[in-house]
Amino acid sequence: MRTTTAPVIRLKNYTPPAYTITHVDMDVSLAAEDTVVTTTMKVVRQAGTPTSAPLVLDGDELSLDGLWINGDKADDANYSTTPVELKIHRLPETAAFDVTIRTRLAPVKNTKLMGLYQSSGVFCTQCEAEGFRRITYFLDRPDVLAVYKVRLEADKATCPILLANGNPGEAGELPDGRHFAVWHDPHPKPSYLFAMVGGDLDVLSDTFTTASGRHVDLNIYVETGKAAQAAYAMDALKRSMVWDELEYGCEYDLEVFNIVAVSDFNMGAMENKGLNVFNDKYVLADADLATDADFANIEAIIAHEYFHNWTGNRITCRDWFQLCLKEGLTVYRDQEFSADQRSRAVQRIQQVRWLKSGQFPEDAGPLAHPVRPSAYKEINNFYTATVYQKGAELVRMIATLIGPEAYRAGTDLYFERHDGEAAVVEDFLKCFEDAAGVDLSQFARWYEQAGTPNVDVEEEWDAGSCKYTLVLRQHTPPTPGQQSKKLVPIPVRFGLMGSDGSDIEPRTRSSAVKDDVIVLTRRETKVTFTGLKTKPTPSLLRGFSAPVKLNFAETQASRLFRAEHDSDLFNRWEALDGYGLSLLSDDATGGSSFTEKDREAFVLALCKTALDDSIEPQFRANALSLPNEMAVARNIGKNVDPAIVQQSRSALLKSIGRQLGKRGLDLMTKLDTDPNADDLAASGERALKYSLLPFLLVSGVEGAHNLAQSQFVQAKTMTDRMGALSAIVHFSGDEVMSEQCLEAFYDRYEDNDLVLNTWFTLQAMVPNAAGLERFERLLDHPKFSLNNPNRARSLLGPFAANNPTAFYANGAKGATLFAQQIMTLDDKNPQIAARLLTVISSYRVFKAPISDAVTEALRTIRAKEPLSIDVQEIVDSLLS
Ligand code: PHE
Ligand code: ZN
């Protein structure tokens, strides 16, 4: 559709559907060029709808091949079509009637990967958010819930596997080498959860018995020859099923749970009822092919999609504005699952890292929107870090505010009250209000208001009366379209540390304090503590108890004290990270807030942590990963010169490397790598090992160069191989060795698409003009393609998002090249084009000549004809 006419959809205009559909019976004959879909739907007129009201069904790029009402062929005069709808005018007067629609599709030509498409020859579907309307005309909205029966037929040789939602039914042979299979899903569901698959796939099977004794067959379907690579995913699935029973009382509700992994997929994975479809990146793994980080992602995403069975499928969303209702809650659930399976503190550090690098910039820039947006043009643009990650933080805050028992009572009530329904955020909040006897009306503002609240903290110590006072003030900066902000409740988990570093039992009469949480509901909250002998050191926002920016003029000494002694491990990490960020920002702006002594103290503290064997290795690895260039640039906020940021960062890396010296090298050699990739202790050691290596290489520690090379050559796992390779390419300064290793890696994995993506990503991060040149060369590499979303993302994403010295080199030529790719991609797959474009949303922090070049590149994109609504909506925001 022409972009200039794209309508704005608004939450306030929601109206219930005039008709609903209760039953869907589909007959699908799969063929690459000509798939025939015959759908019979039982349509029910809703109370209050006059019989004269037409039935308006959604459609997108469909070709209508036949229409029947109650089995009678419809008269041409009885209906009309536009590119986006089918309108049926004269309908039977009975409250319910059948509509049968036949459409013909060419899945092989579907490059948008929405609706029915082919991925490496496998037929598969993606219907969230509005893909079902690309299969048949339908009331394609989440508040229309129907029971589906699907009969699939296809050529048996090329499509031996035929799957759809629900439980398997009849199956059998047909003439001409074809066969069929019937699937029946007894649970009413919205059309976005519909899925079907046909293809030649291998399977890894297992079984699970639920708490109440239901037997479930588990199957993971993958490309032929790769079933063994699904073993970790299967293990993660079974652990997720147990966890959801224990933690939420949620049991699985069908006879089978199927997962299909495909190589062309727009997102991570999709929770279709009983038939999850996954990007194969989040299924396939073994120690030789996947890094430890890949394993952790697989675990989290398998859990996430499985958990959607209750939070998303059994209880779904009334409309797409409520997306956070299923996504925020489900992310919170998968985060807690990972925290229980792994190290809770490390998981929290990684979640917050992601929130700060992905969501905070969204809230601070032109794409800012509330967790529950109030308007959109293209819903696919709202699968954002704000809806997902900040949405999860809101659920986490509810749990913090009411406590774990009341939280569980609230979710129990939610499942009991809304099972089988399409709900709204208010329904969800009401369950916690009723279960906990609290008022969440002020809390509801968190869902309406964009922007990251700031919390400014001041302290007062009255030595005479031994009173210690904290003054906390909140304010949320304006965001596009939301100038003035309301106050929100902010839970600040805290501790007061005594001079020996241990926590003091806080004594206060303040009503804002509940156990170890201060709840800020007003603009200013003052809390006075008594009975202290000396001035305590406050540790605030422990565990990152709220998604806010904390401004506390803490001394560097106090930060280091907390880094060493805080009983909250998350805050120990935060103290170091915050120190590093301020130091780097100060350096890069020629500031003078840090003395040479402050700098040395930081380097010493970091090295001490890195070398302290009493702390878990994965935590130490996180402490060592300094804020990246973009984090520093955003923290500075304006007129940033990427080259200067880079210089400051390299200088700090060198100082740390020199301080680590031989001890760092000895530690590296001592950290053994157990080739068992799913051994958590071993993976922690590997993480530490490869976080040390860059420091040793940049500072030229003797032996580091050789060690890097031998680690690469003798690597027993992909984590070793990638850890060594990336350190060599980015930090050794040895171009000959870098090229040799890159080539060796390429030769070994040339035919493995997933691994090859990491080869592209690694090079997309090569800095400066050399990185720009390399990027340009890689765009022409025979293995680079915009047709596969993973491949497109692997090169374009990191280059534009996280490599500012290359992106902005040569007058920001990277921006021009990037824009060209986005425009080409827009014609194939607008959803991916728009999503990739969002990664440059912080461009305005850079100094004028280079950020102006980005504006120019964006204007070029805006002028493209035709331009998808997806990209138009993002470009317009980025330019506004
Ligand atoms: N609902 C999916 C998830 O978060 C994400 C998704 C959205 C996948 C749209 C495909 C299309 O689990
Ligand atoms: Zn999800």
C-alpha cells in the first residue's frame, strides 16, 4: 500500500468486532507456486450488530479463487475486494452462518516471510502479528478466538512431514505420490497463533509427563542430518516444562509439543499453539558450532516460547496495543527461569546490560514510546526493547512491590479469571490488586508513559544526632509527543553499609520504607535513619529494582568500596561499570573530574576483581567487559567524536592490561576449558578467559600473542575458537595473523550458515577506515545476501549499531552504504529493513558534520518510491 496514506491506528478507537468466528476448518494443498487454501469459517453475528452490517475480512496480497455462503456460491454483486479487505454485503439473517473462502498462494515468491513461505524448501508460516490475512481473508485480530481443524496435503517425497497446531488426527496416502494429515487444536485461539509446516525434516523426539500425569510427545524438527544438534534445546524444553509447573502452576495442555527450526525467520521464534516455529539459530547447537552465549540464548528462547503457552496463548491480548501483556510477562518469566538455572546475579547483570544498551536509548531518542503504545502505523515496528524488556521490568517491579507470595497469588488469579480470554493490561493489574489488596492505579502510569525516570539522590549526615537522611527526587524527561510526565511509584531496593562493608539493619519510621525497599511515590521522598554510629555508605537500586537512571554524586572512593564489599553482587558490578563509564566519558570530553589517582584506583580495583578466585568467574568476566564505545557516546550525549571515544577506551584497556600483566596471562592458562559446552562452571571459566585476552593483547603482555594463536588453533569449543579469533582480529594489531585466522575459520565453516554469520559479525566490528573498507568488501562477498534475515543482520546490524569509528569514517560513508542496503531490503522484506534501521537511532549524539550525513542518508530513504509503511514510520521518527 502507498505509504503516504498509511492510517494511524489508535488504542482509544478500539471497538469490539461486529462479527466473530468460532470455528475454522482449513484444507491446504501445498505447492511452491500454487498452494490452494480452502477455509470454512463459522461466523457469528455479535449482539447489537444489525443484519445489514457487512462482514469485512482482512486480506493482504491475496488472490480470491472462490467464495461460498452456507455452501452456496456467492453472487459477484454480493461482495467486493480491495487490496486489504473482502467485504461481504448481503448475509444470511441467522445469527450464525458459514463462509467458505478459497485463495491461491505462491509461497516460493513470499520474500516478506509473513504468511505462508518457503525456507530452504520447507513450507512454513508466520502469522504474528498480521500474517494470517496473507493466507486467507479473515477477522485477523487477536480478540477473535476460534477452534481450528486443518487438513494438509502435499507431495510425499518432498514433504514427508506435515504439521499444524494441536493434536494429530487422521493421516494417509493419496494418489499421485501425495499424502495428507489432519490436525485438530481444541483450544480456541486467535489467528496469529496459527501455524502449519510441510517439508523434509529430521526429528529429535522425547516425552514428558506433566504433574497431573498427562503424557506429552516432544518433537524438535530440524534440517536433515542435524537432529543431534537439537539435544540442548530439548533438554531446555523439559526443564522449562518442570519450572512452569513449579513456579506458576502451569501445565502443558496438548498431546504433543512440536518445535520446527527454519533458517529464514524474521524474529527469534514464535509461540504458535503446540507448534513453535524457531529461527534455527535458537535451536541448533553443539560445542563445536555454538558458543556458550548461544547455548544460554537457546535456553532462554525455548523457555520463552514455551511459557507463552499460558501467558499469550491460553490468555491472549485483546488488541496489539496490549502486546506487553504477553511479551513483558513472558520475558520476565524467562528471565527468572534463567536466573534459577544459572547464576542469578550474573543473569541480572546481563539483563540490565541489555536494558541499558537497548531500551534506555529507545526511551531517550526519537523512537521513544510507552510500554503500552497508544498509536501505531505498522504494528511490526512495536516488537521493541521497550515492550519486551521494559515490559518485563514492570512485572518485576510488581513482584518487588507486593512480594513473592502475593505475586504468585496474583498470577494464579490471572490464570483462573482470564483463561480462554483476550485480555488487557488493566485485567492483569486488577488481579494483583485483588490478590494483594493494593492499589496499582499510580503504577498503571508506567504502562502509559515513555521515557526513563531519573532519580536524583542526596544524602545528609548529622553526626550530632547520628541521623542519616536520604533525599530522593524523581523526574522523567519529556519524550516525543509526551511533554509533561506524571509521578510513578519507584521501588528502590537498598542497603546501608557500615565501615567494615557489612549491611547495617536500617532503623527508620518512614512509611516509604518496606523492608529493604524505599518506594518513591512523590516528587520528593525523604527518609531518615537513626541509631547509626558513623555515616553509612548507601547501596541504592540493588538488583536494579526499577528501570530508572540513578543520579547520585557518590565519591569514587565510595564506588570502589561498594565494588569490593556490597552484599548485593549486582551492585558490585554496577559500581565498577558506573565508574568505568564516568571515567571514559570524562576522558573523551577532556573533563577533569578524575585525577590520575582515581584512574589508577579504578584499574587496580578492576584487576583485583578479575584475579579474585573467591568470586565466580562469570561475574569477573562481566566486570572486565568495559562499557562499549556506543555506551560512552550516549552517556556523553552530544557532539561526540567517535575517534576520541575510541582513543580513551583503548588507553584504558592498555592500562588495565599492563596492570594485569603476567598474572593475567597465568590466570588465562590456568582456566581450563572443558569441551563440554553445557557445563556451566566450564563456561564461566571460558568467559573469564576470553575477557582477559583483549587486555593482554593490546598492552603487549609477553606471551599473549602466542597464547592467542595457540588457543585458536587448539580450540576445543566454538567459545574458544571465537574468543581467540575475535581477540586476535580486534586487539592483536597483527594483520597477517588476523587474515590467516579469518581464512582458516572461513574454510572450516564455509558451509555452515549459522557459524558463517558470526564470521561476518566479527568483521563488521573492525574499527576505523579499515573497517569501513572491509564492510564494503563484505557487502560484495558471494556469501552475503539480504534474502536471509540472519545473514543480513549479521553484517549490517553490528556495523551500524556498534562500530561508530567505521560507520562514520570518510564523512560517514557507512551511513550511505547502510541506507542503500536498507532500500534494497525494503523491497524484499520491509519488516527486517525497518528493524535494522532502528539501530542507528542514537545518531544525533555525534558531532554535526557526521550526524548530518546520517540525516541525508535518511532523507534518501524517505524519498524512495514505493516505500513500505514499516520503513516510513521509522524514518519519519528518526528525522523528526
Ligand atoms: N511472539 C514472538 C515472541 O516474542 C515474537 C515474534 C513476533 C515472532 C512477530 C514473529 C513475529 O516470542
Ligand atoms: Zn514472546
